[in-house]
Amino acid sequence: RSNTSLLVLARVIARLTEVGGKRAVHVPFRDSKVTLLLRDCLGGSCRTVLVATISAQNGEEAERTLRFAARATYVENIADADAAARQAEQVRIRQQEEEEKLAQAAAAVQELQLQGDLLMVPCSAGSIGCRLYGSTSVTPSKVIFLLHGCPATSASLSWAAAALQDAGYCPVGIDMPGYGSSSGIPAVPSHSSHNCDKGGPVEVVMDVANHFGVQ
């Protein structure tokens, strides 16, 4: 098999340099798996390096190898300068399409969870109501969370939301467990010593921040 492939490789080189160093009309690349695999390296758009190994112990074989290598140097590869740019552009387009699909899917999920101006965000404590002011889309780098006191709800902070919106931020009011749209979830004692309890304000804010992609 290897000898046959080498013979076909020699024929391919010969056909590629048949007339004044130019390729013949038909080059038998398909006559061997080796030459089929090397097609782009032989007259294609690849950058090709040929290593000819010879030994002083067999002068006749060394001569044939050097003649073959010398003839192979006449094979001209056709560089495609735009190939890398086209490939990069195709990758960019695919990534953009995937990002658009993810954004559409995320928007669809938000629309399903939206109740009026409230977005029900799944948290470890349960579904927490988050009040979105003016838009159902949230830019993670511009989010500001509005945390109400007790007893109160996120609606009590609408006066601050308007000013934050004018300043270019995305205010999100969070109804803490036991209050407003989150009243179905057991409330955590309001004393600051309970802020880090399971299902408490710290855990809720972290879950909501993860939902909106805020780091």
C-alpha cells in the first residue's frame, strides 16, 4: 500500500510539473488516499514543506530521492490571501447568529414571566417579584437594584427609578419575601442580623443579580 501511494505521489508531482513547470489538465489525486489528503498541499492553497531523507549508504536511492525533491520544488501552490479573512467572517457571523438566538430566547422567557411591570425571577427562596421601570430588557452593566424598607414594596421607590432612568441606568425594584408581589414567600425577620439568613435579602439580591447577568 505504501509503495503504491508513493508511486501515485510521484505521478502527481510529474503531472503538476509536466509542461514547463505547469500542471497538466488532469492530475490523478484520487488514485491514492495519500495524494487525496495532500491535495491542498500540492498545488493548492497550503504552505507546504518537503523533507527529503537520504543516506550515504545507498547512493542510488539517495539520487532518486533528490531528483524527486528537486522536481517537487517546481510545484506552484496558489495562495488564497482571502481564505483566512473569509473563515474569520463566517465564524463571526455564526457567533452573532447564536448570540441573537440566545437574546431572543431570553426575551421570550422574560415575557412569559412578566406580570404587568413585574418580572417573576426564580430564586432559591421562590419566585421573587422584580419591578422593571420603562423596559423589559435589562443591561447588566447599568443595573441598579432598589431595595425597599419594611413594611413597604418596590413600588414605593418609583420616585427614585425615574431619576435613575434619566441618568441612563436600569433600575430594578425587588419585592423582598413576604412583601408585594413576593408575599407568597415567608418573610425573613426585618432585623439586620437576619440579612444573611437563608432566603434573606442578601441571598435574594445575589439570585436576582445572577438572573440578570450582573457581576
